[in-house]
Amino acid sequence: MSMMTIIILIVVGLILAGGISYLIATRVVSDKTVEKSALHEPGHFIKLGDAKDGLILNIGGVNSGRYLKIGLIVELKPEKKTAQKEGKLPSPEEIKILDTAVYVLRSQKIEDFDPAKQDQLKEVLKNEINTVLGGERVYDIYITNFVLQ
């Protein structure tokens, strides 16, 4: 075989390997995103705390002087039997969720608010809210604002 034939075979092999790798990678990524979004119907969103500021909490103990300003939105499975709320009072469900979120956030250590641990914090919140509401009611927790001072 000539040197030119060997080079052409190597180039074709690399192109094939790259194409197959790309195909596999895109299939795996698209399957994961489809699984997460297609498995449930659109949820009911509840914004916790003040409409503008979210929640403002003293964390790390009473004398720590550390404050957390966090915007949380909880996505719940829609309930067929839930009546539309009337007036300005939050529903009992919203009150339970808010109480649980405040309790969980105030009981965390300062290290638990590290940006690298954000997914763990969301998982703890999700599990605790599910425990209070009973069953797997929470689809996801979204953090829309996060300031630690």
C-alpha cells in the first residue's frame, strides 16, 4: 500500500469515529432531557415569600449576623380536586410549603449554601416538602434569586 492510501484510510476512520461519537452523545443527551420533561404534565407553580424579594432569612444561628435572600419557586403536581383560592390568604398547602422551606433553610450550615451544593440544597427542600405534603408532590425546586450576606 502506498503512503497516500494509508493516510486516506486514517482520515476516513477518524471521521467515522467522530460521527459515531457525536451521534451517540446527542442521543444520550436528548433521551435524558426527554425523560425529565415528558414524564409529567405541567405543574402548579408556587412562589415562596414576598413577590419582589422572595425570602429573607437570618441563617447560621441567632447571633451570626448572616442573612440569606432567596427566591424559591416550587413546582407541584397539579391536583384535580384543588379549588381555586379566593381572597388574599395563601392556601394551607402554601403555608406548609413556606414553613418547611424556612425551617430547612434556617437549619442549614453556612457551608451548605456554597454554589457547588445548590443541587443538594434543592434536593433537601424537595424531600422535606414531600414529607410534609405526603407523597411525591414536588416536581422540582427553582432558585431564582440567591444573595448571601
